[in-house]
Amino acid sequence: MLSCFTHLRGVMRLICASLAALALLTAAALASDQQWYQEKALSGNQMQLLVTGAETQRARLGLIRLARNSLYLSAYIFKNDSYAKLYVDKLCQRARQGLDVRLLLDNHGGRKSTDFLPELESCGVRVIYFNPPNWDLGDVMYTIHEKLMIADGQWLVIGGSGFANEYRNFGKDDATWYDLDLLVKGPAACWYQRQFNKNWDRSAKTGAFAGSSPQYLEHFYGLYSAKDCTPDTSGTLQALPIYSNPLFDEDSREGKELHHNLKTQLRAIQGTKQSMRLYAPYFVPHPDLVQALVDARSRNVEVTVITNSYDSIDPEGRPVILGTFATTKPLLDAGVKILAWPKYSVLHRKAGIFDNTLAYVGTDNLDRRGVEYQSESSLYTDAPEIINTLTAQFNEDAAISIPFEARYIADIQAKNTKWTKFILPFILDYL
């Protein structure tokens, strides 16, 4: 009898050891599916989610105070209002103190900021407007959609927030705007500073500036005195910075290579085994993204997307809702859960979570325009605190959102004019 128990204990140990080994192999298999991230991620970062307008403002003003050598901003929205004026005053104050301050603004989204241009130029802030009509009328659709503030190549604020009153108090319970940003200290900030310098250099040499003398370019745009940076690796978190600019990415323009942001999304989706949660404010997905999500469903991956409803979206974005209906039927047929944000605040968060092991925060609305015509910036990370907070907030938002169902779609389509429906096929790639 004793020998029987001894033999049984041996069998149990073998079973337990086998189960433990299987668990390790399973974990390794799950991790290896995002191996591309591990191979490319930059170590040594610190990160903090900014989930309200007050937090973003505090972080940005903090960077303006902290900067000792340079302060570089790129933005799509920079309006002529009291919130933007707050930053104009602070940036001018630092420029007068000798700081190298530069603004790379989109010619469309930032056009109202031209009222500030005399003040900015007189105080020493250098400004370039990206892709004005005098660059090349054939490129008129290209825009800068990134939102970056970089201090000394050490600190970074990245996310969806622009510089306008609607961003001042954003939050879930705000009646105007619901957004998300990320504060970063570390190598990722230096990576984006170097990317900014490349864009600044290319912008200064394009269009009306083409052929200008080096002395002219240096005097007005500081082309040859942009600050480089040394990565600060004092943190413990990994981050993978991603940036795409279809106007400047020659391979992307010529069809030789996928948009870097889209390519990264596809890699993350292909590596996902269990669940995927995506914030997509203006969800008109590129065909490659549609196929990747359908393929994920064929692997039994649970896919949930939250986008704007007809009531929450900003009025100029309402045709986008029809674009969403026109491009997402294969997703709905495959079992992707698409939810409409029910509040009157514009959902403006651009973020995603993959298997609770990888997440990103950035500027990509998951629309076709973002792939074909807009610069986009996204920061991927496997930091547990970022993933856990994002997951909890996404689940709360999903619980109150409205599923895309036949009746809901019919009700929204009835609210759009015949003209909007007629032109939709012709403008789908621009939404």
C-alpha cells in the first residue's frame, strides 16, 4: 500500500511539473506573438496617463517651465481663443529668456492661429505652417495631425489634445470633449524630438522656401541650429514610439511600404490572441485594417470598438458616421462589437489595448484619411499601470455605449440628407 501511495505521489509530481511547464510555454507563446514590440521598444521611460484637460494643461505648463534648451510643439488644432493664448504667452515668455521655441502647425487646423503670428515672431518663437497651398496644390489634402510637446528631448506630452478651448476641461463628464494624453520622460521623448527636427527641416525646404539660401533658412527658421538630445534612461518602462507622415514618407507615397502607423497596428492585431479594445473617434477603417480585424475574429479574438454617435460627434464630422456604416459591415458580420458613445461630449480618445499586454495612446482615429493623408503619432507600451487604467476606463465606457444594430443604423441614416448619401462614395477615402 505504501509503495502504491509513493508511486501515486510520483505521478502527481510529474503531472504538476507538466502542467507548470505547459503554463510557462503558453505564457511564452502569448508573449512571443508581440515579439516585434520587444525587439523594437525603448527602455528607460517613465509614463503617466492624462485623463482630464486639467491634467494635460498642468503637464504642458510644467514642461514649459522645466525646459532649459528647447521646446518643440507640433499640432493640428491651434485656434485663436483664450486657451491657445495662454500657451502663446507662456511660450513667448520662455523664448524671450533665450529658449529655442518652435511651432510646427497644420495650415488647415492651425489657420486661425495666424492672428498670433506677429506676437509669436516678435517674441522669438519660430513658426512653420505645414503644407500651405503655395507648397503644391496637388498635395493640398495632406495635413499634420500629430500633437506633440517636447521639452529638451527629455519630456513629452502626446495624445489627442489640441490647443483650443474645447480641450481645456476635457473629461468623461465634460459636456464638450472627452480626450486622452500621455506624459512621458525618457528615450521616447528624444526619439520624437529627432523626428520633429526631420519634419522641421523638410518643411523649411519645401514649397515657397525651396531654393532659399542657408543664411535665410537659419535666420528665419533656425534650420541648422535645431537641438539634438541625449536619451534619459532613468525610468523602468518600455515604450515604442511610432510616427508616419504620408507627405514626407516617400516609400509610403509611392506604395512601396505601408503607412508606419497602420503597419504597427496590423502587427499588434496579428499578435492578439484573446481580446482587443479600441477607441476610434472617427471610425472609417482602411481596408487592410478591416481585413485584420475580420481575421482576428476568425481566431475567436473578442474585438470591441467605441466610436462617436450621431449625437456626440462634432457637426462637421457627421458625414463620417455614414462612412462608418459604409465600411464596417464586414466587421459587424464577423462579430466585431461596435459601440456608439452616448454622451454629448465628443469622444476624442485614440487608444487601444491588446490582450491586456500591450496598449497605445496617440492621434490615430482609425480612419482612412489618417492612413492616406495625415501625419500620426502613437506610443505603444507594455507598462501594466497604463494598460490596467486604460482597460478599466474602456470597460466603463463600453458599458454605457450603444451597440451598432440594424435599427440604430437605420435611424442615423434617416437623419442624413440625400446629398450626403450621394457624395459619400466619392469622399470615402478622405474621411
